[in-house]
Amino acid sequence: MKANCIIIHGCPSDAEKAMNPETRTYDKHWIPWTKEMLTMLGIPTETPLMPEPWEPSYEKFKEEFEKQEINENTILIGHSCGTTFLLRWLGQSKQKVTKLILVGPWAIADKDNDARRVFYEHPIDPSIKERVGEIIYFTSDNEYPDGQKSLKIIHDVIGGEIIDLPGRGHYIMRDMGTIEFPELVEQVVSFDNRKALIVPINSQGKILIQDRRGHKKPDWGYFGGEIEGDEIPVEAVIRETREELTIDISESELTSIGTSITVWGDRKIIRYMYLYPTDQEAFDVREGKAGLWLTFEETRGRMEDPDRFDEVAEKIVVEQSKS
């Protein structure tokens, strides 16, 4: 049976905003982007809207949640109070699932809030770990103190792998500064190809593109290459830049512009993209034919997949508008 994924959102504190689809955020953050990527990559994904999450009720959550297809191949993802619900449901239902991913896990009730106290304060069933193939947590160095305590409470009972990504806070848009969450996608999907790529850009708005004609296909592309071993993407792009452009750069000189995720035939590819502002005109290019400074329009005309370049160009424009 094919794997499927269900993502359970967190709980807002402001009922008025929560009831307005235009202003509410609890079911947004990284959730719609993750659903879009997983669906494109062949993992059917549902993001059910929990009833009245500003005043969470386990029974109401349970009724809505159990409308979904849940089996041994299901991957469950919870954010904040969504992790609380999933842990309680797995403990009571005794359901087997292939993977449980808890993002910004939470297990501590708000003070003076009876509804949340009833929702949060329940024992965690230690036998969950016997029915879940893999348990993964996402936390951060600047997570709220109660979030850090919650992680310890849960991990002490059911164990699992902790992934600590710096600067992500509680994994909400305000903390992350982006809707993209590729590290989560990589815990669900095994990619055939993982790359870290650099996009040098100068003060004239031109970007440096690799001319590969006569060397390898495609004829034009970005500098960078494979992420190796235990490297994180930024380490890989620094190493690849040294090898291909013969320059040493630091992480502080780079700005992440997100990822480009594609499917070519049956191959799944993820590319971590980094912008590098520089007015250096020429480089000692060690791979390919040369490096050419080109306008966006000129680059698009050379790229094998213009639509994917448009996606990258839009990310560059958005990032530059911030400065």
C-alpha cells in the first residue's frame, strides 16, 4: 500500500483571527508549501482543518482526524499542539504508522486556561514507540523555554531522533522567515539527487551562469554540486564554490533563497540555492567551459527548463526586495 501523509496544525490564541481565513496563520506557516511539495513528489498529503483549535477539544479533533485514511504506511506530522493530539490519539488507538514527525512539540498547558489544560495534560503512552517505525522531532536553539521542556518530556518517554535547526524558533512564519521547510520534506521523501548551488549576483543585476557546452549536459547551469555525506547544504555550497570558482566564501556572505524541487521521470531532485552578491568580474573557473555574467532574460533563454529558472528568479527578486 502506498504511503500517505497527514499534517495536523497547531492552535492559535486569538479566536477572532482564527475564524478569518485571510488573517489566520495556524494552518499556514510551512504547511501548504509542504503539502504541495509532497503531493508533487508522489506522497498524497492531507492537512485537515481542526475544529475550533483556539479552544482545542480532543474529542472534536479526533472526530475530524478519523475522517482521514490512516494505516501502517501513514506518515503523521504534527505542529505545536497538533503534536499533543497525535501522541494522545496514537496512545489510545494503538494504531501502527510508519513515521511520526513532531515539529515544535508541545506538552505544557497555558496557565489559567481550562480547555487547554484538559487538552494537554494526559500521560504519554510509552508503547507508542513499539508501533511507530520512526519518531523524529524538529526543534531549534531559540525555541520557547516551554517548547524545550516539552521536547524533553516527550523524548524521555518515547525516544526518537532530534533535529535541531538553528534560528527556526517555534517553526512559525514569524520565526522562520520563509514558508519553505525542505528539511521536513527530506524526512518524508528520499531524493535521488541533492545539490547545493550558488547564484553570484552583481550590482548590475546580472548573475553568473556556468557555460558547460562541450563538457556535460545541460549546456548551461549554476555553479555548485552534490551534497556529500553528513554535509549540510551551506557547507556543501562553500566547498563546491572553492572547487569550481577558486574562491573562499563564508556562510555570512550567502543568503538562502530556498529550494528548487523537481521530478524528472522517476528521479526526485532537491536543490538548495544560495545568493552571493559580488562585483568580482572574472573567476578561475575549474569546471565547465566558463562563467558568464548574464541578465535574467539572457539566462532564461539558455536554460533547459525556463519555467524552473523563473521560479529561481522570483526568489532572487523577493530576497533583494528585503534589502
